[in-house]
Amino acid sequence: MAIAKKPKRSVTRRKRPVTADAGVTVSSPTMPPTIASSSAADPVALLLALTPSGADTTSKTSSLLTITSSKTVARKKSSLATAQLIRRYHTLNKELSQCLARIEKSKEKTGPARNATNGVSDLARIAEIRKEMDDLGGLDMYQKASTLGQSKQRGGDSSKWLIPVIEKCYDKLDKKAGPPLKLLDIGALSPHNYQKYSSWIKTTPIDLNPQDPLITKMDFLEMPVPSKPADLFNVVCLSLVVNFVGDPAQRGQILRHSTQFLVPGTGLLYLVLPLPCIQNSRYMDHELLVDMMDSIGYSTVVDHHFAKKLAYYVFKLDARPSGGKKGTKPFPKKMRHDKPNRNNFCIVLT
């Protein structure tokens, strides 16, 4: 008697999900598939897709956007897109400054020494650069990318390192009853960086293109110098501001101009630069920066710290140089480390 065999049960195997590590774009509820597929090659599209939707503001009056998505893949992709946009904008801004500087220099020349061809090519390149900047979203999109870059999910802002240094320098300050310290935050991305310390720090945030209505629109180099000692600041912050400026001479002007806003003898300058500007430049290093700052009145390095990506400095304004600009030592662009694979960051003091 033949025994009938039981039919095999059909088993449907579940497909293993493909992650972003395999090179396939993963869509999420906050990022539609159409946007996800196009943004893999276009960081700006990804940034635009992630920023407006599903974002919370830090306060009712604030337009500062912070991504709160719990999707790790989306956050990593947003971080990459943000970094790419910031780097590209920095590169374009630097090249733009170089073109403008060459044009201004050529105007000073007359006769055969003046090369009209170079001027025309620079003007053409300036038009191309500005068009690409506009395509990237302009300064507004750069600021939004920078704002995302300092969000808590990306490690927070650089002001956290400054507070303990201020407390050490002003150890006798009465935080409850005494008058608050006055802090000028130049290039502020958020008006809330020092909100936690508002009982003893009064912040004045300014920026060329504010991303928050609580930040004053102002070019620091055009900011009026305080006419009364009572209007001077105890702390001036230049966090990732000097490196954004493309012209080396204008970088020096910003540092020199900062001395006009601080209380001599006690005022502190908080300077933050990308670490490669100090450790991997042909024209700049720690020793040269300290020498430069000393020449304009910042004789004391209160503290400095080299993190993974950033260089933090706090200088004290011991005294403004007598004779103003004429009384300071010039620092032209000069090669210090003639080695390959180094950048060309420099600061010029004239």
C-alpha cells in the first residue's frame, strides 16, 4: 500500500531590508521616495527636503530650525549634505574675494602694467561664482546649513567651551545681584546660545544674514565703535567668522576692529577657527597667530584648546596699541610651511 506524501508547505522568505551602507537610497516618512532618489546626488535638494518639513522651532518667536527626526540614516545623509554645502560655499566665497581683490589691485595700475584681459576674465568668473552661489541657495541657505550643523544632534554650538573660561576670568562676579557681563556674538546663528546664562550674561547677537528675528542684521566692520566706556563689551565672540571671510587682509581688519569694542585690561576675545587653519596651513600656525594677536593688544592667551575639528582661543585685551594701526607690526602673507597637501589659509595685518 503506497503512502501519500504530504505536500510541502510553501515558505515565503522575508527579504532582508537594504540599508544605506549598501549604496541604496532609503526613503523615510519625512523624505518622499522621489526626493530621496534625487537628493542622493544633490545635497541641496536633500537639505531642502529635510529642513522645512517636520522641523520644530526653538521658540515661538524664533525661525531657527532644528531637525528632530529619529531616523539615523536621514540624519547622517543630512549631515553629509550640510557639510558639502558649507564647504562648497566657503570655496566659492574665497575665490570670489580673490577675484575682487585682483580687480581692485588692477585699478591702481596704469599704462602697460594694467592687464585688461585678466580683469575681463575675473569679471566673467565672478558672474559664474555668484550664479553657483545663488543655485546653492545663497547666503540664506548657507546660514541654514550652519544652523543645522550646530544643532544638538550634531554636537551643539561652540559656546559651551567658553563659559568655564569666562567664569574663571570673572570669578568675583556676582551672578545674582551684580550687573551682567556684556557679550557681543558676531556671526550668531542662534540668539539662544547663552540663554541658559542670561541672569549674568547679556548677549548682543549680530549677523550679515540673520536666521532669527532676535538677531540684529549688521556687518561687524561697519558697526559703530562705542563712544562711551559704559558701552564697551566684556566678551566679543568670533566663532567660525574669520575663516568665512575670503580676503586675508579683511580677516586682519576684523581682528583689529574687535579691539575697539572690548574693555581694555579685562575684555576677552573668543576666537574659533577650523583646526586645519592652524595645524595644516602653509601660511599660518599657532605661534604666528599668538604673535599677531599680541601685536594688536591681545598679549595674554587666557586659554586655548585643539579639538578634533576646531581650534578654540580666548585672548585678553591687555591694552590697545598706542598709535592705532600705525603702531602695530605688519604681518604680510609669508610662507611658513612649504609642504604638500596643506591649505592656503592666512591672516594679513597691514
